[in-house]
Amino acid sequence: DADVTQTPRNRITKTGKRIMLECSQTKGHDRMYWYRQDPGLGLRLIYYSFDVKDINKGEISDGYSVSRQAQAKFSLSLESAIPNQTALYFCATSDLIGKQYFGPGTRLTVT
Amino acid sequence: RKEVEQDPGPFNVPEGATVAFNCTYSNSASQSFFWYRQDCRKEPKLLMSVYSSGNEDGRFTAQLNRASQYISLLIRDSKLSDSATYLCVVPEGGFQKLVFGTGTRLLVSP
């Protein structure tokens, strides 16, 4: 079984809709991250969390929010989706020496 | 200057060739680095960690040049399965976050 899972794997939604992407991990790591990837721009950090009470904004947090429900669960929400949020979204966990382990990604399309 | 810069490629090489990629970084305080591999539409996966001067793992060798602030990845005896995008990654904030390069694409042909 995969150590980091994401749901859904693919989603098409309309502008203005609220959408939640979910991430679960069985690696026992405290640190979790959300990234988006766009062609030519690489991976950009949206939010990260070091434990359930610690949430930090990344470089592109505007338009997104997160919830750390438990050590194993970290959700990303788009409160009102817009077309330029169309991207590939990855969740990741990290050990204490910085090695990150990624989920399979969610391909989100906002029409 | 971008924090992490890579030549996007693509590097087109025949099977069996040796190929090298460079990555430059701007934070002179960085002590260690990672190379990740990403297949098309898949998640990045850790390929190698680079501490001190370098690291070798089979056909893959990573080297670090602190004076010039670049790291390199050398792949010997390229295989078709090596075709992927290689991401150079620099930790910051004491491993709290990773800064990713945009990647170098490698295409290995028969």
C-alpha cells in the first residue's frame, strides 16, 4: 500500500465552486506539505504543517486554505475555485533530514 | 537570480551514453541537497542525497562544488528507463522546506 495517498486523483470543477483535496499518510511523519506543479514553473509550496497545531503559508497560499485534522491527515481547500488554479497538486511528508515523500498527485481542472 | 536553476533540456542521448546535468543555487549557506526523479505526470521520487562533496549510487554520481555553488548529476551507461525529469532540490530553514528547481528533462533513445 502507498505510504502517502491523495483523493481524488482527478477532478473537474467549475469556477466558484469549493473543493477539498485530501491527503493521508502512514509514514508517521509530523511534517506535511501541499504543492502545486505547473508546466515550466516547477513545484511551488502552498502550505506546510509541522504538527496538528502548526500551519504555515508557503509562497503561493492566496486562494487556498488547509486543515491538519490529525498527524496522518492534511487537507487542502479551494474556497472559490478559479481557472488559474488548474494544476497538478501534490501532498508530501518529510522526515527530519528533509527527505520528502510524495503522494500520487491530484489533477485539478477548473472550467 | 533564482534560488535553484536548471537547464530545462531536453537532453537527448543514446542508450549507453554518459550524461551530466548541472544545477546552480543561490544560498551559499546550503549544506546538503537532493536529486529527485519525476516521470511524466507522476510524483517526484528521491534519487539521491548529496552531502559534503558528493555521493555515488551505482550508475549515478552526484557532486557538489561549494565554491561555485553548483551540484551535478552524472548518469553513466544510460538506460531507456532513465528517461525522466530530474529535479535539483535545496533544503532551507534547517530542512523545514525544500526549494525545487524546474527540472532537466532527459530522453534516452535506443
